[in-house]
Amino acid sequence: MLPPAGATPDYQLGGAYDPADGVGIVGRDRSDDPAGGLYSICYVNGFQTQPGELDSWPDDLLLQSDGTPVFDPDWPDEALLDSSTDDRRQRIAETVGPWIDGCADAGFDAVEFDNLDSYTRSDGALTLDDNLALAALLVDVAHDAGLAAGQKNAAEDAAVLHERAGFDFAVVEECAAYEECAAFTDVYGDAVVDIEYSDELPRTFAEMCADDESPASMVLRDRDLVTPGHAEYVFETCS
């Protein structure tokens, strides 16, 4: 089942809390429970390691350069997974698969897979085809578990990810800020959930909401996705 078209989202990867009235879609980390009675999306980091979980991965499943793991330059506690061979992809899927099944068992409706574009940070060691092949394995696991599978970001690859990996919808960040929402809506229609961030707005959020190119499901959050009561907490919707 796809996210309800036009429903107001909240993105709670920084910690779960009771959603505001009117929210219909909630994204949470796989370590949290889904939001009761609302369409709930489970976050899974499928192509890089989660912070604090590096030691749980075999060395040969981490992309290596000169004998050391390759880390995301923007997230230095996340190492890239090595999707370059069929054997490694199968073994990565065997690790991530139980997380996906756990999302289903917990009661989530869908799963989103982050860092599909990790190949762009691999200095040529990984390719789009490598990550497409891994994505297809993960999407199959999600579908077998009864979950919709969400593409996370990767605007330039949206069409091929939908066509070849089988993604059902998209969860995107700052597509209105970067004026790339059409790359997702042209592929997924109304099944696009967008999160904008308050620290780097090129125009007001109200202007983004009024923009015909913006997805109907859009929310403004603080960059760190903190919980209510924190001084940096931001939550604003288009409705």
C-alpha cells in the first residue's frame, strides 16, 4: 500500500514522539515503533553502515581503499558497503533482510532505503548497476514482507530505480530547495514524501508549499530532526 496521497508527513528519525494532529504519514528509524494508526515508514540505511554499527559488519563487506574502509565524507561514521559483486550483494541482503522483516513485524507499512547513491562517493569502485542490483534484492525482501519500498533521494536515478529495482514511492529531502521535485513526481506521481530543512531555505516554506512543482506531502523540519521541547525543534506543514 502506497502512502496516502497528499497526507501531511512528519519525519522523526531523531527520536519518536506523538505526531501532531493532522499528520498522516510518519517516518521513523527501524529501532523505534511505528506511529499507531498512521501510515508508518521504517528507515533502513541499506548501502552504508549505521553510526555505531561498523563493528557488526565483516571487513570484506565494507568498501576498502588501501586496506581501510571508505567513509561517506558528509557522514564520517558511515562506511560504504561493497555492492560490487553478486556474492557481496547477497550477503549484504542477508544482513539487511532481517531488519526489513523486523519493520514488518513491528507494524510498519513501508520501508525507505537510504544512500542508494553511495556509488557516487566510491571514487569509481562502485557503479549504479551495482547498487541497482542490491536495491532490487532489498525491494524483493520488502515486498515479500508485505511492505511498500521507498526510494530515498537519488533524484538523477529515480526512473531507473523505479523501473529496474521496483521501488514503489519516494522519500526525498529538499527537493523544493534544489528545484528537483519533478524528477521524483514524474516517476512516482503523488507517492512522493518531501522533507525540507529550516536551516537552508532559499525561499519561504509558504512559497514552497504554493509551488505547483512541490509534492503535496511536504513538511519543514530542523536539520537534526530533534524531538519537541528541544530548542532547535522545527515542525511546519503546508496545511
